[in-house]
Amino acid sequence: MGKLWRAGILGGSAKGAFPFLLKWIDAAQNLSVQVHPPEATCKQLGYGRPKTEAWYVAALTPKAVLMMGHFPGFDAPTLKLAASSGTLGKWLYETRPREGDIFFLESGTVHAIGDGCLLLEVQQPSDTTFRIYDWGRMGIDGAPRQLHLDEAAQSVNYAKHGALKSQRDGVVGPCFSMRPVTLGEQIPGPQLRVFVADRGQVHLHSAGGRVVLQRGDVVVAEPQDGAVTLEAGSAVLLGEP
């Protein structure tokens, strides 16, 4: 993908590494409570890369929740005490999302994905994650999974408290954009256009012909394809900011 990107075959700026990472997350249980460090914290620690991300909610079970953001009064000592005592959940906002919701999570936001959520995640190209709490789970060695409380305590943006709100029309991050595609909408080139099939069978039509996608499929349109039209189904478009 990187070679195609830098060669200009995928459109867009074609500079450096491919601008973002994309993944599906199918949570069959509550995932760990974690935080990604902002750039300033990475510099203080001497390692790591910032990771701002966005979630598109593709499917849910009836009781599924997302935990995003903290209540006022949350600080570094409270983080460590709550993580050690198993009371961290009391400090986090729980949101019952709807299918089609989009949430923007800046670096420094405490978050966790609840059981029963199927999400499409786009993120800065970083794997720096500090685990705060893991619901008492054990690792494959039979010991509690490693936590990163000191690093996490330095990474949280304590001043920015409150619940995150859905932005169903789309979001723009430091190296990505994410939004739903309207049925019948034409998406012109030559910018980077990554289409992800969301629900049902997705039909995309362009000068290059018609492409049929199943849920979860990903396709990148090339500049030579010209405008791409969503003829059927539900799709998410990702690109550069």
C-alpha cells in the first residue's frame, strides 16, 4: 500500500507513509480502558507517537456501550487509585451509541469499547497505547495483564472532561477524514478515496466499471476511475483531511 501511495497511484498528496491506519473492531467483551498519549507526552517520555482516532458505529447489541471521556475531578492520583481498586468505571462517561454514529477521540482521551460493539476505526499511524484497567483479566501466563499507570497518568487531558458527542456528518483528524456516503452521491478524484462497505451489498460505479462490495470490504479508488457513485448499500468514505 505504501509503495502505491508514494507512486501516486492512489491519488491524494502521495507524500511519505500512507496517512492513516484502518481497522474493524468487533468487541465480544469489554475491551481494556486505555489512553493514547498526545505529542507533548511522547516527547516527555522519550518514545511513542500520538494517536488520535475516530470510530464509526457499524452494529450494536441492545445493551452495548462506549466509555469515552471522564467526569470533572478526575486527576492522576485518582486514575491510579481507581485503576488499582477496580472503580475506574465510575469516572467514565458511558454512551449508548446508535448505528451510524461517529465519535472523534483525540489523544489524551480515556476510553474503552464495550461488549457488543462493531466499530470501524481510523487512526493516526501509531501503536502507542497505555492500558489503565483491564477488568481483572489474566494474560496467557496466568498473571494479570500489564498496566501502564504512570505513563497513562501523564497522558490524560484532565482539563478536557465531559462525554463525547456523535458527529454523524463526519469528522476530520490530523491525518484523516471520515464520513458516510449519501446514496447517489458522486465522489470526485483525484484525492485519496477509501470506501468501506457498511451495511448490505454496496455497489460503486465509476469510469472503471462497477464494483460490488460485501459488508466489511474495503476498496481504494484510483484517480483514473474519475468520479465514484454510490448506487446501492451503505458506505463510509475515508481520506486525507
